[in-house]
Amino acid sequence: MVLASGVDVKTLSGILGHTRAAFMLDTYTHTTNDMQRRAPEVAGDFLTDIFGEEMSPWEERAKAARAQSV
């Protein structure tokens, strides 16, 4: 929940006393259904920011696929 609230992995790992952030991630983190549903949207937004309008056809296919899966 702390990671989802915006605290970065390295900082949280240090607070918990772990020398490696990877250990903390492997031990304490998991994905939720909400995270899995939101990931394609976040990735799509990121790619649109980079590539701009070139992503429009891809976004439309992704939206259609999400609508079918709901």
C-alpha cells in the first residue's frame, strides 16, 4: 500500500532495513486485480505521450479489447 501511495521502492527498502530493493519487492509486493486492469491504460497513456497521434489506431484496438473483456 505504501508503494501504491507513491513511496519509491528504494526509499521504502531503506526504511525497512533491507540492503536490496529487490529483496523487498520479492518478499512484500503482489499485484491486485485493480493494478492488472489499470496497467494497460497506464502503458497506453505513456506510449501516447511519447509517440503522439501515431498511437491512435493502437489505442482504439486496446479500448475495444477492454470493452469486450468487461
